[in-house]
Amino acid sequence: MTIQYKMIEARPAPSNTVGPVAWLRANLFSGPVNTIFTLLGLYLLYLLLVPTIQWALINADWVGTTRDDCSREGACWVFVSTRFTQFIYGLYPRSQIWRVDVTFAVFVGMIAWLMIPRLPFKRWVALATLVAFPVFAYVMLYGGHFGLPVVQTHRWGGLMLTLVLAVVGMVGALPIGILLALGRRSQMPIVKSFCVVFIEFWRGVPLITVLFMASVMLPLFMPTGVSVDRLIRAFIGITLFQSAYMAEVIRGGLQAIPRGQEEAAAALGMSYWMRMGLIVLPQALKMMIPGIVNTFISLFKDTTLVMIIGLFDLLGIVQAALSDSRWLGFALEGYVFAAFMFWIFCFSMSRYSQYLERKLHTGHKR
Amino acid sequence: MRDNKNKWLLATSAAALALGSASLASANTLQNTLERGAVQCGVSDGLPGFSAPDDQGEWQGLDVDVCRAVAAAVFGDAEAVRYISLNAVERFTALQSGEVDILSRNTTWTTTRDTTLGLNFAGVNFYDGQGFLVSRDLGVSSASELDGAAVCIQSGTTTELNLADYFRANGMEFDPIVFDTSEQTVGGFEAGRCDVLTSDTSQLAALRIQLSDPDSAVVLSDVISKEPLGPVVRQGDDQWFNIVKWSLFAMLNAEELGVTSENADEMRDSSNPDIARLLGQDGNYGEGMGLDANWAYNIVSQVGNYAESFERNVGMDSPLQIERGANALWTDGGFQYAPPIR
């Protein structure tokens, strides 16, 4: 009998329990039914992906400037590339585009500052984003001050307009929504009934109706010669509409906070606003992140409805470009591009919300 | 008491209406336009050949050229236009409420629109009519052979109604297939869901280009409806109405007299009295509209005459390749006829 003084080295696991083969066997081919479905799935994927890739990438035309550069065998991305500036900036004068770039660079910088946890002075940056930035953005985008020529809002368009609408809607809807939610839970009858009526009214009508009323009916009630800019009408419509939805999302979060929290805060002698601002809302908002982001994403996509009041958002400008007689018949390329842009923005929003949820996770999730 | 109240209501609303129309009537559009520095023009949200932004973001089209002509007449600068894109539903409201001062948006001149909306049509810049696009394989040469056909229609009530009228009047049957957008209509036609596609002839040309093989389809020569398209202004400001009307006439007269954007400068020295009057060399014919003598010269030199505008936007120099047809001058067998400038 020999004595082994050394520890026997761990042998690798049997090959049928680790590695890709095992994974395939466990997950895709674990039985006859699964095998059939796997093969069927692969076949469907093949049917779907091959023509798509051929159309979008392999047979596609990428370079050129006119319709004649398109072979029409696959997608003609020339249409998108010649119109790219227009899809991003709308009809904004080409010489003034730097103003949009600067505005968005500042905006992205501020948001990034707020999002990156290590950076200091968050409170001041947040204040600047909410108070100073809108003024800055107005001066930059609209102009009329500091020697910047005025760019009328009917020249705004494309992705820029979509983002402006979405940001204004989000920034406006969140605080109004919080106030409405608190109002609806209030004991004061007038405040409460006002909030209930407001929320139920705006939730009860489709956004498209709101925009339509704002663009078709409102001008008729105004005195002749007085007309509110249609972009401002869209801002107001979208903000009020979304704030009603936001209010209900937030009310849902508020109801999830045990009553004891507020009572304990009251026992400490806190006022109503302190109780809400320091105890209830911070806990509630954290839980509402999925709901709030959901509303934001749907708001972002709802901005395309401004098309019906003659504003050229990203989708609208793509459609307008489709009606250029030199570029008729490239609808598919245009819509694919628009869909892709929307997906990028919505997907990043949802990724950020997941990150935020993980970061603010304090064991409240069950 | 109740009666009294009702009377009061009636009286006040009548007064409000009267006030409203009074303020409309006294509204001096030319004055407001001059103060603003730009003509406010309502155009479509994208209609091939009539109004669509090009890849530089500048509006182009036959309807757009009307706006540019008015701007040239008023300011001497065809670019002094503020374009506001309107969809079919809000176009009249936008004009009535003063959001735009000219509506140049492929709008058919009809009795109802002219008489009940408080609007005036300032002329016709395109004589359109509903026509048919058929597949070449079908071997049809006239609309009267279309009995029993499946017809693709782009939704829009007049198109559908005209079609129904035409088939009923000729004792024929048809099977309507309605689509929402032009892309869908073309898709339906191409997929063989219908034998015939019907729309205004100006639109058929644009739809035909979108087919994967445009030569596989032909536009029949039959036209089953009258669709005179023209610029619209608010009722009650005759000066502005005249400016828009005569801007259009100036383009037509220029074509008739052979004045183009290229030769307008040389033509100023022309001995032809008609040309001299048009280009402001003999008398001031803009005075009655509150414009200077160069109003028509500015239009022709900056926008071009009607033929130039037509060929550039929808005619042979454009992808749409629409023939002049009914839109030829009266001297060439068409309907375009402008009163003389004198």
C-alpha cells in the first residue's frame, strides 16, 4: 500500500457536464420535443435573418449622392446618408447648426455629471440643469439675444425636435406629477378634487386629441393676430398629458410606503413637506423607477404624434424626405433608420434605469 | 325671463361675430407681412413636386413657388417666406386663425370651401383630376374597360366618392380596396391586390415612380373629376387677395410673353408694350396693390415664369414627368389663361 502524501489534483469535470456542448445538451437538446423546437427555431431564424442581412448589409448601397447610385438590389442607405443632417437637425439653417451641437453637448455634459457617482457639487449641477439650462437652451436654439439670429420653431425638426420635446415633457411632467399625486392623497377636499378631475380628464383623452385640439381648435378661440407658437402648444399638451400619467405612477409608489413611516416622521415633529421630501418620496421614487422610466420611454415615442400638427419630429422629417420627388420610393430605408434611432434612445434609457435600480437597491426588493 | 336671457346671448354672440369679422376685414395682411419681414405660407407636410423639403432643407415645389412669387412681389426677395407645414385637416383653420396668410397646399377649389369657410381661392396653379394607373399587362387602354376591377384607393373621401360616381354613372361594378398612405397603396398595387390604382393624376406620377419597375404600369388618359388646385387667402382683405392672384397671373403672363428668369433683364429693354408693362418699364401696375413697379420683374427673375416652375417641379425636368396637358397655356390648348397686365 502506498501512501499518497500529495493531494490528488482535481480532475476536470466530465465533458458532458461543462462547456458549450453540455450547455447545448442541457438547454437546447434535452429531449426529442426540445430538439425539434430548437431546430425549428433555428430554421425560422435562418429564414428571417438571411434576407434581412442581405438586404440591409450585403446588397446595400452605401456611397453616393443621388438616386442613380442605388442599385435597388438591397437597401439604399445613400438616401439616409444624404439626408442625415436633415434627419438630425430638421430644417434648422445649416450655418447655425453649431448652436444645436453646443446646446446638446452642454446638456449631455450636465446629465453625465449627474449620472457619474464620483463627481462633486451634484446639488449645484442639478440646480443649474433645472433652472439655468432651459434659459441657456432657449437663447441658443431660438436665438434673438447676444447677436444670435432668430431661428423660428417651424425650422426645428428631426431628432433635435424629438429630444427637445421629450426632455421638456419629462422635466415638466415629473414635478407636476409629484404634486398631483400628493394632491390626490391629500385630505383637503378642494385640492383633492382638483387633482382627481385633472388626472382623470387628461388620462381620459388620447394624446392625439389633445394635440389636435391645441392645433386646430385653440387658434379659433384666440383673438385675430394672436397666435401661440405651435411648438409651445405641443409642449403644453404633452406636459399636461404626461403629468397625469406620472401622477398615477407616483401615487402607486406612495401607497407602497407603510403608513408608519409618515406617522413616525410626524412624531419627530416634521412638517408635511419635510415628511414627504425627506421620508416618503425618497423611498417611494426609488421603487417607482421602472414605472417612471416606462412613462418616459412611452413619452419619447409619443412625441412622434406631433407629426399630425405639422411639426417635423424624427419620423415626420423622414416622411417629408420621402416625398422629395428625387427620392421617391425609399420608404423602407427611411423607416428602418427612424426605428433604429428610436431604439437606441429607448434602449439606453432602459439600461440606465436598470443601473439606477441596482445602485439604489437597499433591500426593498423582494 | 328665459327668453330674455336667450336674446341677450344671441345679441352678444352676434356682436362678437360682427366684431370678429370686422377685425378680420380690417386686418391688413400686407402691412403685417411687411412688419414681419416674411410671407407666412402654409404648405403640405410633404407632397412630391408640390411642396417638399429638399436635401438642403429648402422647400421646393409648384405650390412653394406661389409663396416665393408673392414674397418676390412684396419684398423683392423670393426667400422671405416662412413655411408652415399643415396637414389636410388643419389647413383651413390655420388660414382662418391667421397662422398663415396664404394656403398653398394642393387645395381643390370647390363651392363649399369658397363660400362657407370665409376663404377665397386666388386662382388655379394646377388643373388636376382623378385618373387611373393600371398595370401594363392588363392591356386596358380606357377607363370604360374597367368593369369589375379591384381598385386601390388612398383614403380621402373625394377620391372614393368620385370613383363611386364614375362607376355608377357608367353602370359598372368595382371592388374598392382602401389604404392609408401612398406607400401602402403602392405596396397593395404591386402585390396584385388590385388591378387599378386611382388618385389625382399629379399623385399617380409620384406613385408610379415608387413601383419597383415603373415601366410596368401606365397612367390612363381618362380623367374622371375636376380638381383645380390653387392658393387660398382669407376673405375680407382684397388687397392681399389681389397680390396673390396677380402674382400667379404674372407668372402666366411672363410665360405667354416669353419672359424667363434668364432673359428678364434683357427683356426690360424690349419694345413690346406688353412686356414693358409686365416688367415695370411702362407705368406702375403694382401701385393698386401697394407694391412697387418691379413686382412682376422680381417674380419672373427670381422664381421664373409658370413654365419654368412647372417643368422644374413636376414637368419634364423633374422625376415626375407630368405633361403640361390641361396646364398648358390657352395658346397651346390648355386652360391656363391670365388676364392681361394693363
